[in-house]
Amino acid sequence: MAAKAQKTASFEVAMTELEGIVAEMEGGKLSLEQSLAAYQRGAELLTFCRTRLDDAQQQVKVLEEGVLKDFSAGGEA
């Protein structure tokens, strides 16, 4: 692959772009080549969004196990 995948600035930007791609594809006016390119970009965006959500979930888990448990334990003492 000569071209590198487009970079995505944030989760929100990726979701907005993904929603636009879905709307275009549902419109049924794309050529086969355009549909394949849109599908590929959508798959890249989906992977990016899933990764960001997994990262956020992991951060929440760390906070719950560290900060929040320590806080409630301190309140009981």
C-alpha cells in the first residue's frame, strides 16, 4: 500500500465522518468504486472509534479500581 490511511483527529470527528459515509451509501448514488472506497474508509473509522472506546473504557476501569475504591474505603474509616 503506497498511501497511508487518513488520520482522524478525534472520536467525534470520526463518528461524524462515519455517519456521512453511511448516509451516502444508503442513498444508493455511489458507483461501485466509490462504494468500495467508502466501505474501506468506514471500516478504518470504525476501527479507530472502537479503539478509542476501548481506551476510554480502560481509563474508567482504572479510575474505578483506584480512585473511586480508595475514596469509598476512606469514607468508611
